[in-house]
Amino acid sequence: MYDITVIGAGITGTFIARELSKYDLSILLLDKENDVSNGTTKANSAIVHAGYDAVEGTLKAKFNVRGNDMFDEICRDLDVPFKRIGSLVTAFNDEEMETIRGLYQRGLNNGVPDMRILEKEEVLEMEANLKESIQGALYAKTGGIVGPWELAIALAENAVENGVKLELNSAVTAIEKGAVGYEVTAGNQIYQTKLVINCAGVYGDRIDQMVNEKSFEIMPNRGEYNLFDKSVGDMVNTVVFGCPSSAGKGTVILPTVHGNLLLGPSADPIDNREDTRTTFAGLTSINDHAKNTLREIGFHNVITSFSGIRAKVATQDFIIEKPKGKEDFINVAGIDSPGLTAAPAIAEYVVEMVKESGDALGLTFNEKEDFNPKRTPSIHFMELSPKEQKQLIEKDPSFGRIICRCEYITEGEIVDVIKRKAGATTLDGVKRRARPGSGRCQGGFCAPRVMEILARELDVDMKDVLKDGKGSYILTEQTK
Amino acid sequence: MLKYEIVVIGGGPAGLAAAIEAKKSGAKEILVLERDMELGGILQQCIHNGFGLHVFKEELTGPEYAERFIRELKDMGIEYKLDTMVLEVSDKKQITAMNRDEGILNIQAKAVVLAMGCRERTRGAIRIPGTRPAGVMTAGTAQRFVNMEGYMTGKRVVILGSGDIGLIMARRLTLEGAEVLGVAELMPFSGGLNRNIVQCLEDFDIPLYLQHTVVDVEGKDRVEAVTIAKVDERYKPIKGTEKRFDCDTLLLSVGLIPENELSKSAGITLDNITAGPRVNEAMETSAEGIFACGNVVHVHDLVDWVTEESRKAGRNAARYVSGQLINTENKISVQGINGIRYVVPQEIRPENLIGKTEFMMRVDAVYQNVKLVAKSGDEVLRIVKRRHVAPGEMENMVLDLGNMDPKTMKNLTIELVQEEGA
């Protein structure tokens, strides 16, 4: 029997599992997909928000500011790309100036440090590619960018290194009350557990309703993005938000931690929680925003478009609570923006909630002596000094072989991410960890070679190497 | 630091021809750097025939065409390194490269020939809406899987774009037992060679939907359906013209882009239209002593023309190394106008011209009964009649500039003129 079962290995679930792995507990982390971070975590704006958006007094406000503050340490420990580049909310007219002053005040109320209202000249000095018609902007020094799936993958890897049991391909289909705790049916297994933490993202309400009375509903909302080539990655230096209005929180233009330019998201309510398509209308809306904000933007530099699904709820605040009368079930639901930023603070809070249930469930919380907060650093060959590169190739020649020509990723790096705990088993899994295929050719050249490496390292046939999800086969049969 | 007279980056048809010709022209220390496991480049996966009609006056497959050059290169003792990636080229002709066996290589060349070829335009660049499942790939990647790795990429296939690789793959997949349901082309004409339309589509009853594009891709994990629709003259899909195909594969053959990341790192000036380096009569780029040829300069449709252009680059790289190339300030620009999208070379130095000079160009649309008119200033140099020209077929024009007085030569233009009464 497990002490705790976390359902969902996205950013929230992996943060909580990793936080719990500091204690001498048996922990199970389940995900329905064949890789961690394969839902909302893999398709979002990748922003660490400063914290002036959330309405005062909400959980969002509370955890955003606290979470933001925790990113430096956690990303250092886990060797995850994170840059505190600052953020701007732009104002192009008097009404928008009024709005950003309001945001500034809200930021002060929420405890956001280092904010300033910038005059036109200051904004243009910071962001020379913004339209001349800019009037001013709200600058927040603590805004940043992070690799969201890299973070979740690193958390999962570190959690597993610290004793968490990770089970993929394990969609939870039933949760029954057992003699003690619950019996969770996932994949073809039944897991007994004293406590369930529901971090199921867009399926959070479904998991909740397997054992609890309906108290909330997820209203999936799709956001579409355009990702641009690195050649235009320096178009902006900070996270540049459009001014929020009644129509929405505003579209964002930002550099990614890898030096691309990201534009998005749109916001569209949808019925199907798997509907991650992109649409003419959605992409046009974000492109129009870019045209209205930047002096010039070349859409021929778009290398890919994608969309992600937000797990919205009616209250528009995070739901982090035990259902009425229960000590052994915790819902962590409705984690839409700023969920990524808030995740470390949510994890901290959820662990406190678990501790409060400790007596009732017979759990004790002894901190492990051998907890290792650090992950074995991943290798980024091109970022090493010539001397280090030389040494590495001498030790392992596969680092001398470039597989991805656009991003200069070596065979050694690809093998490394396959062999790690919670390692890659699919083409996109390798891409999310080591980046081959995320460049301008989008895997046209390297996909066959990465597939060969996956087949070799996992000892499977090329034909059985998947692109991403379970049915995403690439090859059908051998030729005649 | 390793030292060579000429370093050729890329061991495909362009690099092979350039290296061989440089050697024949007197250069001694030549090194070819190739990132793949073998020489020959993309020709190795082009197992269909139709190569060599101009250069060898016979019809060869891609690998056969490549083999002739590989053999010659080896026989001449030209040095090459495989599985070797060039990381950087500087305008001082210093090259950083890397491979498994030797690690990081620093090379100083007297002249460099850029022959990196091109890559395929991907889905992201053309905004295809819908999901992003497995089963959407470029035609060239599918060609590699089928012809090099020996695996099929799907059973029911829709192809977007009528570029040559897409057309070739329509036939190839059909022969391997797949069903190719149709080829959609955004333009009112195909971007591929006419012979490929006939031999790869018409002969197999594969429909070509001109002025159509993909408006939806369905399927979460693997492609389940693709919807195409007719477009108006502004390329916008027309409601009500949708056709939905149940299929598991969408191949893209929507254009090729010269691979110029290294050229950019060397600070070389690129042409906005070709997306390749601007070159002069010697195939020399804006960086002195750095030459370029083949698809890295502009995308060709026949490898034969790549070979000829690359021989010119190799020959001139050798002339440069031996100090025979004259670098004068007298530079004449060459421009395509009135229906000619671009002309290569973009510039000539008349003092270097010996005998006849060949210009390559593409037209911007399909025309019937036209004249290609070359002028120096207002003076007409040559008129060539064409019954049919199309963007998918490269045009060439030979001008006898060697006999002209360099002092009186004015900027050159080549334009299309509709024949009167036609």
C-alpha cells in the first residue's frame, strides 16, 4: 500500500510528488500518458509571472508571488533553464495607461517587489522594436521565463531518484473506497493508497467525481501559439504582455529560454479536452496582436504553431482543498495561469495539508536524511568551453557527433536523456528533453536518426518508435 | 590548426563537383566536409531516374549520378571527412568542425566553397491548421524513411504541394502499395517539372488539385483525416469547396529553403529572393574567397545544373587561391525584371569574364510565347524566344560578355517580353 498517490504528472503533480519525496513516505505518481508533462505543461506561455494579475486575496495571488520567489533555487538545483528577464505590460492609449496603473496598485497589494511604471522613452529604450505609439508600460523586474516541460521532467526525475514510484500509461479509471484509504484502478493495475492527491489538470473534475460529490467543473479553454525561429528571438528582451481588457488577459510576446520568439495565446472555450488543434481564427488573432504591438514581424519565421488547454473553473481561482468531511483526498484543480509560477508554492502548501491529515491517516513525516535536492546536471554540449568539449568527446565520442543540425544536439546528449530516470521513450520525449527537432527544420533531418538511437537504446524496432502519445506511430511496415 | 587551400562544406552534388573541378584547375590541398555518413547528399535517397541527361547524356538514378563523382573524387585523392559537422565559418575562412573520431577541428582555408544545399519548408512555415499528430512529414523525410531505412510511412496519403519531391513520392508510395488520394497545390500551376506531373501523377491517375490548400488536419495521435479546399485569387480558402479525405498521412512538398546558417555566421550577404548568398561571376559571395554553389545559392530543379554551377565555383576557388582572380572595383549588377524573379549571378566583374557567361533565372508565373531580353543599359544584348515558361522550370541564358569592353558595360537586366501578335 502506498501512503500517497498523486494523479497527474504535470507541473503541479511533479512538484507535489518531489516535495513529498523529502519525507520517508511511499509515494506513487500516476499519469495517463506515456511521458510526464504531456498535458497542459507541454503547451503554455512558459512565463514566471510577477504576480500583479491575480485579484487580491485569492489563492492565485498568494501562491503566485511566493512561487515566483522560489524559482531561482529550484531551477538551480534541478538544472532547468530559467531567466529572470523582467516583464512589461504595454499601454498604447490613456485607457490602457489607467489599466496598468491599476495593475501596479494590485501588484503592491499582492506584495510584488520591484515594479515601476515606465514612460514611453524608457519603454522604447528597453524594447526598441515596439511601435512608436507606445505610451508607457508596467515593468516588473521579477517576471521571468522558464522551460515548463523541462521543469516538470526534472522534478519527475528528481522525485524518482528520491524514491517516488512513477507509473506512466496509467489512466485512472476508478477510485474505490477501501478498508483503509482507496483502491485506485489505473492501467491494468489496482493501487492501494492512504491518500489521493488529484492533480489531473483538464480531467481534475472527472477524477474528483469518481469518489466525491460534484463541487466544480473544468471548463477547458484552448490557447494557440506561434513559435518563431531563433533569428528573430531577440525581437523582445522581456516578457511583453498586451494590456488586459474585458476581452482577456492580453496576448504575450516573449523570448523563450532557448532563444526563440513565442507569441500567444488565444483564448477559446472548447468542448473536447483533447482538442489541441490550431485554427485560422486563433492564429490570426495572435498574429494581429503582434502586428499591433511590434514595428515589424515576419511571419515567415514561424517554425511551428501549437495549442494548449487551460483547466479553467467558474470561480477563476485555484481549487486546493479537501472535499467536505474528507481527510484522505486533496483536490488541486483549476490550475490555469499563473499555475506554472504558483506550482512550487502550491506544492509547499499541499504538503502542509497532507501533514494536517497525518494523524487521521496514520502518516508520520520524517525528513529523509539522504534526500538529494539536486539532479545530475544535463549536458548541453554547445554551451561547454572548448576544453570541456574536448574532454567530453575523449571520454565518450558520441558527443562528437551532431544529430540535430539546427540546434547542434549531439548523440551523447540524446542517449543521456533516454537513459535517465523518467527518461525519454518517444521522439517528442527526446525533443522535450534535449531539443533535437525543435529548430527550424522541425526534425526533417534528425527524426530518422533520433528514431534509430531510440530503437537501439530501448532495444525496440524502428517501427515501434512513437512520435509522442500511444497511437502516434510514424512508420507502418517495411517496404516491399 | 589544420591548413588547406580549399575547404568545401558539403559533400553532395555541389560540393563533389566543386572539389573535383578545383583539383582539375590546379588546387592541391582540398578537404570536403560532409555531415552525413556518406558522400552524395540527397542524391542517395533519390533512387528514381532522370539524373544526368545534360551532364552525361544518359539517364541515371540519383545514387548512380552521385557515384560517378564520388569515384572521381576518390580517384583524384581528394580528402574528405564524413559524419563531420561544421559549426562555424568565419569571414577569415576559419572553420570549426566536429566529429566522433577527431573531436573539434580548427581549420584555416585559403578559400572556402559553401555547398550545404537546402532543407524543406515545414508545416509551421505555412500555417496548416488542425492537430499535430504523427503522419505529417515533409516529402523528403518520407523519402529517406522509404528509400534509405526501408520503412513505409503510411497507407493512405494526401500530399500538399506539387514540388518535385512530392510528385516523386506520390509515385514511389503508390508503387509500394500505398494509396495516394491526391496532391493539393496552392498555386494555379505546379511547382514541379512537367515531366514529373506526367510520369508521377497522370500515369497513376493521381488527381492534382490546383488552387487548393489543406484547411484541417484531424487525429490526436496519428493523422485520421485531411480536408482540402479551393482558394480564391488571394489564396484564401473558399467555404463550401472542402473535400475531406480519410487518410493516415499528409506529406508536405511546399518548397525548399537554402541552408545558410553558416553563411550568416560568416556575415555573408544574402539575396532576399533566392534566400542564398549573392554571388558574382566567379560564384564568390560578399566575403572574399568564400564561394558558394548549388542549392545553397538558389534552389535548382535539375542536379545537372547544380553540377555545372559548382564546377564554376570550384574552378574559381582554385583561381582565387593561385591569385588569378581579379578583384576589381568595376562591378556590374545583374537584375531580373518584368517577370524574371531573380538572376544568378547577381553581379559580375567584367575584367574576369572570359568568353561566354551563363545566367540562371526563374520566372514569376506561367507565360506562353515570350522573349527573354538581356540588356546592358539600354543596349539589347540578346533575345531568346520561349513558347512556355513556368516557375518550376529554371531558365538559362548565355551571353557573350567576354568580347565586350569592360569599360562600356552597363548594369545588366534580363526581362520577359510578351511576343507581339501571340
